[in-house]
Amino acid sequence: MLRHLLTFLVSIGGVCAVYRLSQRRFLDWRIGLLSAVFLVLTPRFFAESFYNSKDILFMAVFAAAMNTTISFVLRPRIIYLTLPLSCAHWAMIRGWAEPHFSSSFGLVPPGVMVVYTPRDEHEVAICRSLFWVSYNFSLSERRKNSSGLASRMTAISRSRSRWWSRNRNRVSKWNAKADTLLK
């Protein structure tokens, strides 16, 4: 009995999430209410909202996740920047940023920072200066890496053309086999 009550309460949460999604999409609370009412009045949804603890739970969690994703896209609260290590250290000491959580696992470089969103004009000025430093740092890294990029790209294209010249007959046989299998 308690399981059915919890399933119904989760379904009500999902209906509220669907209401919020359509309200955001159409910018009108009446259309959001209409979509929530249509969802509740759907016979299968209404019946399964009392006993189907799998599908209704998935729908509610998915609608809540979509709401969260849309709210982060519309109003981002976190800024990711790649800073030089000295500037990243300065930003961490002053409390403007913290290292990205993936940098502790070695998945991103150590200069990738999570910068807190500014709340007033003074913080906006600091964020602008961090943006500027990050932009200049990325340009300098690009200039360093671009010198070897052209030679690497020509080497890759040469190796691909060599592979193609050696395996042209084999590839045409594969294509012929695939055509016969698909017919």
C-alpha cells in the first residue's frame, strides 16, 4: 500500500515537471497547465501512476532532469576556464575558482578551473579579467601547437593515401560482399 502511495506521489512530481517544461517552452502558464491536465487525463498514465513503479518513476526523473538541464542552459551558474597555472593558483587563493574535479584524475589539464558566477559589478570585472587571461593563454597555446600541426596533417594524409593505394582491391571486394548481403 505504501509503495502505491509513493508511486503516485512520484507521478505527481513528474506531472509538475512536465508542467514546468511546457510553461518554459511556450512562455505561458495556461499551456503548461493544459499539458499537465492532458497528461493526467491520459487513461494509461492515470492508471499506471498508482502501480507502475518503473515507467512512471523514469518519466518523473527524466522530466526533472530535463528541467534541470534547461535551467542550466538558460542561466549558467558555472564557468569553466583554462588558465595558466600561476593565474589558476591566484584565483584559487582569492576564492574565485576551484580546480575542475576531473583534474584530480588526470582527465583534464591542471589549469582547468571552475570559476564562480559573478554577483555584482566588481565580480564581473574580475571574471572579465579571468576571461581575458584564459583567451590569451589559449591563443598562445594554439600558436605553439600550430607549427607542428601542418606537418602532422600532411603525414596523416600521406599515410592514408598509401593505405588506400595498397588496399583498394580489398575494399572494393568488401563493398561487393556488403551489397550482395544487403540485397
